[in-house]
Amino acid sequence: AQTVTQSQPEMSVQEAETVTLSCTYDTSENNYYLFWYKQPPSRQMILVIRQEAYKQQNATENRFSVNFQKAAKSFSLKISDSQLGDTAMYFCAFMSGETSGSRLTFGEGTQLTVNP
Amino acid sequence: GAGVSQSPRYKVAKRGQDVALRCDPISGHVSLFWYQQALGQGPEFLTYFQNEAQLDKSGLPSDRFFAERPEGSVSTLKIQRTQQEDSAVYLCASSSSTRIVRDTQYFGPGTRLTVL
């Protein structure tokens, strides 16, 4: 079974600065997908960024980028120019590309606070 | 059309009561997922539908939990004889994923269930 680990329960950053959230995972598969989701206090889970394991290039989405290290099974999220609206719980998630289902396996989450 | 919707947003039940939680997926999405999110934790998979077929129910915690999607669109998660440990946020997600194609899951706002 796959596992996802987020070792930082809480992080804080000053507005306009850069912060990196860590995520590691464990799998024996070669074909899979990784995601970062954001969950504000309203609890709507919002997709931040997606990475396909077969792609060597790291995904970017405006101020959000990932550092995907397949051999190390690491998938960190970098948020540049942090904004107050980035304050939320961030979840790293794994999706198999090989088993018949496409469920997500989530980490424990990192609570990010952006301070003015 | 609009995103995934869930109702009710909040539900308070007395221990032993039955509850029904509804999910309206994004129009045209064939896959539908239910997750349970305990306070301060990441979501955990409950069950998965492709169209009207329930392909995976391995995450349902007990036989008191039942889900259906009879016409391949709206889904209902039913919990019989609720217990205090059932208190959680129940998230629904939908995607275009099939057995072959893995697409992003889009989440609803969740239903917060409190069992007294």
C-alpha cells in the first residue's frame, strides 16, 4: 500500500516571501500521479498543482511550483510571493496509475499561515 | 456546469439515528469518490463509483455505511445507527477518470456530521 508523509504539521511565512512544504511517499509503482491540494477554513479542497511521475519536468502553476525527485520519492511544494489568501491546510496526495481504482491517498497535512 | 455540491453542509444526529448525505458531481464526470476526514487529519478513502457501478468499497469502516449511485450521477452515502466515532467531514469528489485515464479529482465543500 502507498503511504504519504508530510513531516511539517505547521509552517508560517511572511507575506511576499517564499516557503517550501515537504512531502515524501512510498510506493513500488512506476506510473503514478502526485497532487497538492489546499483546504482553507471553508474546507473546500482545491487543487493547487499536479505532477505525472513519467514527466521529468517539474510542474509549475503561477506562484506554485514543485520539486519532484522520483528516486528519492520526494514531492515538495514551493510557494513564491506568499499572499494572505494562501493561508490554509495543504495536503499532498498520491494516485496510482497502475491499479484499477484511482483513489487518492493523502498525507496528514501542513497548516500554512501567511503573516502580514 | 458548476462544481461538486453536497448537502446538507452540516448535520447533527443523535447516536443511533440514520443519516443520508448527498453528492451532486460535476456534470459528465463518470467517477465519484467518497472520503472521510477526521478533525485535523487528511481525508481517507471510503468508496468509489464508475457510473452506477460501485467498484471499490474497501474503505467503508463498517457495514453501517452504505453508498449508492443508482443512475450514475447523484450519489448518497448512508450511515445507519450512527456512533460518535462517525463524527467527521464527509467529502465527495468527482473526476473524468476511467480504468485507463487518470484525471484530477474535484471536491465538494463537504458535510460536517456531528453525532451526539
